[in-house]
Amino acid sequence: MKYNFNESNPFLNSCDPFDRLLIGQAIVENVSIISQDCMFNSYPIHLIW
């Protein structure tokens, strides 16, 4: 699977590069993220917690 992550994506505004990877992968693979960090609520992902 090829990923195209870049800084111009409006959904990837997080300052933490690891968060950007998690968000991007969750969007591309349509998977959930398990976290209680409310920052993830700003993105079109399924959040569990």
C-alpha cells in the first residue's frame, strides 16, 4: 500500500509528527485510533475511548 503524507493536507495540522502519521494511517486504512487525547476529535477518524 502506498501512502502519500504531506504537510499540505489540511487534516494534518497536529504539531506532533507521530500524531500526523497515526491520523493519516487511520484515514487511509479506515481504522480506529484508541486514545483519550481530545486533539483527535478534530479529524475525520473513528476514535475509541
